[in-house]
Amino acid sequence: MNNLLRTKFLLTLAVLFLLPSCTHEFLDRPPEDSYNVVDFYQTEEQVNSGTNHLYSKPWFNFISNVSWCVGELSSGNGRTWDPRNADFSNFAITGEHGTLTQAWESLYAVIAQANSVINTLPEFVNPDIPQDVVNNAIGEARFIRATAYFYLVRIFGSIPIIADNDEYILEPVVPRNPESDVYEFIKRDYQFAVDNCYQKIRGGSYELNAKVSSGSAKAMLAKIYLYEQNYTQAFQLSQEVINSGEFKLYGGDAADGDASGSYYDLFLTANDNNPESIFALQWSTSGQYAEGNGLQSLFAQAGITGFSDGWSAIGPSIDLQEAYEDKELDVRYYATIMDPGSYYPDLNGGYTVSDAVNHQGTNVGIKKYVVGNAATNGGGGQQSYPNNTYILRYGELLLINAEAAIMGGGSNSFGTESLNKVRRRAGLENIDNPDIDDVFQERRIELAFEFEFWYDVVRRGPAFALNYLSNTERGAYNNDTTPPTVNSEMYSPTMDDMVFPYPTNEIQNNPALQQPPVPYNFGE
């Protein structure tokens, strides 16, 4: 549990009054009768708390309803019988699909909220507040804005860049910008955060680790350069983060390891904001809808949460289950996937998985992000649980370092050791001469159900992605046979499926989305 929202609730609420509410309009423009910000940002505490809301509520719909559909269903890591969400598995998505609208609205709401901080804080802050305090808050907001744009550009491709929502109050038609400009905008935001956010060392006081730092921004910037195939920059920045000592591999055995935890412990609510966490969304214990993490409601089976949710909306695909190198040795399997009869001593004081567990025809369930009832998690409510959602953690940063090195961006020995740190933490042996396929496999297993795999597949290029996705098993078990057999399902995407269509209602509201991208004016 974290206190980022709980202990400073009134201050955060005050900030929320100043900012645009989450509407169903693309631009999410601030209403004309917004609270006057002149009376806020008068103390350092107000400035520091003025970014709290950016870590939670605006992200709710994206995380709860979109992230796993794109990241896990489309990639073939998960499967479902739900005809609506099955469209992500069989590449039948159109602009009419409501989940795409939720992606667009939620992420642009994050951007609008961040823009409000970025554009109002410098103007209305008390001049007695130290400039480094102001710059840190703006750096946080720019970091979070960049992260929202990073999701948008990977999902939709060319998108409109909105740096100030007030500029479009009277102009609803906004051109889209080229992907290259979106990435440049993202890099500038992260670089500002590198230069202006506080530098930290993550310690045992987990609550102090909740907000992003200069090192967090450098780690995200390394990931952006990896996507741009600038492997030299990706390696250099990731190596700088590793050398800084700010973050630790929870349960790692090297100098940058933290022996007090483990891979499994990463996903316990009590360990929110542990030293491996680089950027995580911070959810409240209030139990109020959209103030907490909604993933458990969708991932858990009935009876675990203590409420009427636990809908088993997605199951770990047969393809993912078979991708594990060794289900007994690799501790990540137990932490991610519930086998029949498995026992989890921390879950509700002790929980044995039913022998009949069968999420969506997979004969297993999901454990990752399933944390149990409110009594054992310090609070929460149906569709609103307090456990953090990782956006980036140190385990992935090590794999970024490994991939960048293997692709020629830096020392192969450093990259190999980064990969093997992750493997040893998982209980597996070192690989002496890893290649890009080894990193790809490790990312799939390390980050399963952390919503990254679709993007990992697509960024390897069209030829690889189309072949890989076409040969991914998306079927279900037939339990009428002994032993169960597989009712195979495979679907072949096209190039058009590598990005998702704009929501139809957004095109109707903003016809410029159908026009060629327009270069963004960076003011240079």
C-alpha cells in the first residue's frame, strides 16, 4: 500500500479541482469555469502534491480495460471467449470497438491533466518557492505526459500532439503528427525530466520511492532509444542507470540485487514501490471506483477478491504456458500463472487453487496482479485495489541493456550479464552467448501480463511480426478427451493490423485524422 493518495488526499483533491475532468471528448479541454489556480501552488507541499493525481485516476480505463487487450490478447499471451475482446485475438478490430475509444480518451485525459500542471504551475506558483521544486513537479508531469504519448504512438501510429489544451478550446480540428515527431516530443519530455527531477537512491522506505526521479526518466529514455533502434544511446543510458545504484533487482544475486525480496514479492501489495520499481501507477486504498487498481477484478477467479468480481476475463494462452523453459525451476511461472492445486500462502491467509481452474479454456488461471481480499491488502473494494501497476521496473531495464548490447550498441559482456541477472533471479542458468531471440524470449516471460509483449513483437519488424503472430496458438483445451487436447485457433494478421484504427467517433469529431500527418511545430 502507498500513501501518495491517502495521506495528502485533501491537497490532491484541491489540485483535481484545478484540472480538466475526464470527459468523453478527444481534447479533454479544461472547462471555462475551472477553479482559479491563483490560490494554489503557494507552498512547497502544495507544489509537490500537485502531481499526485497523475499517477492514478486518469490511467484507470486504460489500465483496467485496454492494456491487457492490446498487450496480451493481441500478442497471443492470453485468450478469451468474450466475443468483444476476442476481436483483439483474431485481428477483427475496427474503429467501432469501444475499447479503442477508452484507450484514446484515457490516454489523452492523462495528457490533458499533465498539460494543466505544465502550463499553469509556472504562471501561478508562489515566487518564493525554490525553482528546483517547481522544475521537479513540471518534470514529473512531462514524464507522465511522455509515457501516455508512448502508449498512443505504439497503438495508433501517427497521432495529434497536444502540448496545451487551452489552445484548442475554439478549434476542434487538430492535425495528426508523424510518428517521428511524436517520438521526438516524447524524448524532449523525458530529457526535461532527466535534467530537472530529483535524483534518488531507492531504499527501504518504500513510500519515498513512489514518485519518478531523474533516473526513472533516464531509464524510460533508454527504452525510447531502443524502439528507435539507436542501440548506442539505449545502451549508454541504461548503463548509466545501472551504474547509478538507484534501483535494485528484487531478489537479484549481484551487486545491484536486493536480497530482501524475490520476483514473486514484486507483486505483493506490501512491496509496492520496492527498489526495483522505476515507474509504477499508485492506487488508493479507498475502494472507490477508478481510485484503485481494477486488474484483479478481471484477472482473478471468483471467490478470491471477497467481492462479486473475479471474472476470469482472460486466461494465459496455451502458447504462453508452453513458452516457459522450465515451469518448476522458473519461479516466474508460479508468480504469473495459477496451476490447479497450487498453494499461495500469502493470498487471503492461504489459498489453494481449484483443480477445476479453467480461465477461458486454458486449464489454468492468472496470479500476477491478483492480490486477494481487502482485509489482507490494507483496504480496497470491488474493481478498486491498492496494489501498484508497473510501467517500468529494473528487471526490464536490464533487458533493455542486454538487447542494446547484443544489437551492437555496447559491451556484449555487460549485456550478457544483464540478461543473466534476470535469469538467475528466476532460477535459471546463465546463457553464455545470448542473441536477440534469447532477449525476446526473456522479455516475454519476465513481463508476461505486464502488457508489453504486443509492442515487443511489432517492433521486430513486419516480416517477423506477421510470421510470429500467424503461428501463435490461440486455441483452448478440449477437456472432453483424456488427456485434454487442443482445439487449435490461429489467425493471420495483415500489415494494417500492426497499428490499431482510430476510434470512429474521434474521426467524426476530428476529420483531420484522415488527412496526411503534418509536421509538428517545435518552435525552432
